[in-house]
Amino acid sequence: MAVTLPRYFCALLATTLTYSASSQIRPAPTSQPLRKASDLIRKQERLKINQLVLRDLTPDNARIVVSIPKQRAYLMVGEQIAADGPISSGKRGHTSPTGHMHVLEKDPNHHSSLYGDFVDSSGRIVRAGVSARIDSAPSGTHFAGATMKWFLRLTEDGIGMHIGILPGYPASHGCIRESAEGAKLFYDRVKVGTPVDVGDY
């Protein structure tokens, strides 16, 4: 059977368009896999202890130095470092106070009076990460202050050193967060009155 002229042109046009479209199709760029939050957290060097210096450290000769740029805290005897641990200081808008201070209070199981969660009568968190000053408690809930274990108070308005999350950069509301092992070591080795220097060391 003879192919009519219009059908021939239609077939030729369809073939041309198919070839043209296929020649312009490029594979979609491969999307980057989503990174886990743990990959975005910069790993800090763990707590380092100099046992020889630590052996000579007492609550009477201990002092603490906190370096904001290095995000490290040092437990020292004179100019010798007994322990060197990672910290997370205050983020922008909530920077940690700097200068010469002293440990004003030691509390092994301190709770924040300002930051925490709203919980119901069974203790279930209804709303997390709230400020008692700013946020209103949903009906049937009460404020539960965030845990600040091994707390060393540095200021009258509640800034201190304690266990916390260490993302590798300043992230707190002003306190100086430490690792669990670092906070316990510093807590055990100092006393109320121990000098603390916080700044660009």
C-alpha cells in the first residue's frame, strides 16, 4: 500500500522531533545526599589530662581559664595545664560574660530557672526549649528547668559552667557548656572562690 504524502511528512516530522528531543535530554544532575546532623557538628578534641600536673592540683591552688576563640576550658595550677577540655560558650545575642570571676556556687544537680521545657502532670514534654521569661505555658503544663549538672556558678544572674551539648561553636544562652567528663573533673577539683578567667586567650 502506498504511503500518502501527508502521512510520510507526519512520520518524518515525528522522527525528527523525537531525535531532536532525545539529543537534548541530559541526565539530571545527581543530587547530594542529605548530611546527617552529626556530620555538621565539628568534632572537638576530647578532654586531655596531664596526670603529673593534676596530681599537684588542689582546690586551693586551682584556677580555670576559658578561651572563647579556641572553645576550650583549662584547669590549671599556676601556668601549667592539668586538664584541657572542649566547651560551647554563648551564641550571638547571648554571649558569655568575659573577665575575671570566681566560682560563686557549686551545685551537682542544678536546674535552670529561665530555660527549659513545659511539661504536663505526667512529666511528658509538651513544648521544649522555652524561656520562662518569654513563653506562656500551655494549659495543664508547668515549667521544668533544663538540667545543668555539675554546675559552677560564675555570675549572680545564673551564668555558669555545666554539662551540655558541644557542637564545636558558641551555641549556649551564655553558660559555658562542658563535656560530661570535663564538667565532673572541673567540679570535683575546684571550690567556691576558685578564680575563673574568661576571654580571648
